[in-house]
Amino acid sequence: MNLFLDAIAWILDPANWSGVGSIPERIGQHLLISAIVLVIASLIALPIGVLVGHSGRGKDPAVMVSGGLRALPTLGALTLFALWLGIGLQAPIIALVILAIPPLLAGAYAGLESVDRRTIDAARAMGMREDQIVGKVELPLAMPIVVGGIRSATLQIIATATLAAYVADFGLGRFIFEGLKTRDYAEMLGGSILVIILALVVDGGFALTQRIVVPAGVRATQSTELRSGPARPRAAMGRPITEGNQE
């Protein structure tokens, strides 16, 4: 308990909120590398996921690749890339991109697969092109699941971006590694708490986004179903059906 209070005191210390290597600077660095990784991974994974979900082709290879990337230990990959590329941000960015691709890919193709095929057939019957079906029908309906994949990837990136400090003086992970090296456990725990708070704030933003991106028609349908309640059996609406009153 004393260590936790020391960590809170370290976070609230005004000396840690100004100058080089301050808490605001480290938070900005952490968000920057997380955003860079998310953009790169999204440019790779989302188009592939949308194509797989729309066409239904290539799902098995996509699942295999996604599962294989999930199995890679991020710290091991980071170490290998650091030995190859040297000290700096290149190695952690590549390692984090590999980490972020599976949830983005899964969210994209699962989202498009969840769209009712009858809706797509109706769009084709109206003469819509395939790109119009994807952009105007499938993606709007699949967006909550797609955003869920982005949300999962972002949280994994933020939590694991602390490893960037392993090979570079960058991000909130610097507090953790410095605290471990100097046995300043208040700084180490304080840095961990900051990462947790940052992840929770970002997660809350994505949770709100998931609610916003639900199409208005879908929200109206869900509200109507909630108000009407479950359908009652027909037998309960009239006289009970028994052997004595069968006609």
C-alpha cells in the first residue's frame, strides 16, 4: 500500500510534469508511436480483411496468417529486429505492427461476414456495383465490429508500446525501465499506472465510437424490439389448445 501511495505521489509531483522527459512529453511520445503503428497496421490489414469478408475467398489463409502472427512473442521479435536494424524506433514499430495486424484483420472480415446476405443480394438486384455494395451497404453495417477490431488492436498497442523504451528513449515505458534500473519502484509503478490510465481513456473513446457508428436504422430496429419485448406464443393469445377443444 505504501508503494502504491508513493507511486501516486510520484505522478502528482510537479517536478515530473515539466522539462525533458516529463510525464506529458512521455504521454505524447506514447500516443505518437501508437498512432503510427495503428495507421501502418490498418493500411495493411483492413483492405485485406474487407476483401476477404466481401468475397468469402482467402479466409483460411487469412486465419492461418493471423493465428501465426498472434503466436509471435513481441519482445522476441523486437529483440531480433533491434539486432538487425539497431537502436531506434524502427524495431519497435515493426514488432508492434505485427502485433496489431491480427485483431484488425479479424475485425474487418468478421464484420463484413456478419452482414445479412439477403441485404447484399437486394443491393445487387438494385444494380449496385461491387464497390458500391462494399462502401454503402457492407461497411456501414459492419462498422461496429470493424471498430471493435481497431479498439482491440489499439489497446494491445498502447499496452505493449512500453517495450519501445527497451531499445529507444521513447514513451511511458522509459519510466518503467528507469525505475527498474535504479530501483525506484515508485517511478516504475507510476509509469505502469499512467499506461493503464491512458489505455482506459482510449478504450472509453472507442466504446463511445462503437455506439455512434451503429447505423440509425439498426438502432431504431433494436429500440423497437426492446420496447415490444419478446413475442408471445400464439396459444397464449387465444384460448388454450387442448385435446378437448380441437376442431
